[in-house]
Amino acid sequence: MEVYDVKIPKKRVAVLIGEKGRDKRNLEKLSKCKIDVNSEGEVFIKSEDNLMAYICMNIVKVIGRGCNPDVALSLLNENNCYEIINIMDYCEKSKNKLERIKGRVIGTGGKVRKNIEILTDTTIVVYGKTVCIVGKIEEVAITREAICDILKGAPFGPVYGVIERKIRKLKE
């Protein structure tokens, strides 16, 4: 029996469990895993199937990083993956820089994030000090590169252009 221990933010525990335990039960049913959650954000995942336990752990991590449980469940599809980018890798320990860089990824009214999501058909969530990307493997790789360029300070126009070229090339 495989057992995984994952820590998620306390604020995300209610999202993992869902209304009257619905989301947790749904995840347990789909992954065939037993999930125990405590109020401190510690999640224990048990399963006879090691691969399913690992996938379930990744789903819990993604929910902990701000994703909607329905989006996180897309990781059950073997063509999907996730990527978590630590924003602190792109700024010194300055809180002002962190907020400014997060603002670049999100954009005015969420425009930058939404544009990249539309271009790449991925889901992007900025939560705390991380950016979480969920989608198909190839699109997540393209999105990760674009987000990293934006975090480094690249202008948005050229970043969108690179995304469009890579997506076009991918679909050929």
C-alpha cells in the first residue's frame, strides 16, 4: 500500500473537501484512493495502486495551489500535466517586487493571464508566491516558457507572438 503525505494551505482545505465532502468523495471515487485531511492542511493519500496514489497526490497539490477541483481532476487524463512556478525565483525577497511581478502575470483585470489561457488552452492560477499551470503537456510547456519570460520582464506583445507561432507549429 502506497501512502503519500501532502501539505496544502489551510485556506484550501475547504476547497479540497468541497460542499458536504462532495469534492473529496468524488476524487476518492475517481482515483480509488482513501484521502484523510486534517484542519492543519495535512493530506494523507492511501491506495493499493501506486500510480493512482501519485496522480491523486498531484491533484491535491494543484488544488492546494489555487486550482478549481474540476480543473485539477483533468490530471486523471494521462495527456494532461501541471507545472508550478515559484515567483520568488524571479525576484529578491522584496514584497513590493513580488506584488509587481504577480501583477505582470495577471495583467490589468486579469487580461494577460486570460490571453495566455486562450492562446494555449491551459488554466493558469496565480496563488500566493506561485503560478500553477494545468493543461495538455505540450501547451503547458509553451505556457511555462511564456510565463517565465513575463516574470523576467519581457514585453507582452513578443511573448504572445512566440506563443502563437509555437501553437501553430504544434498543430501542423
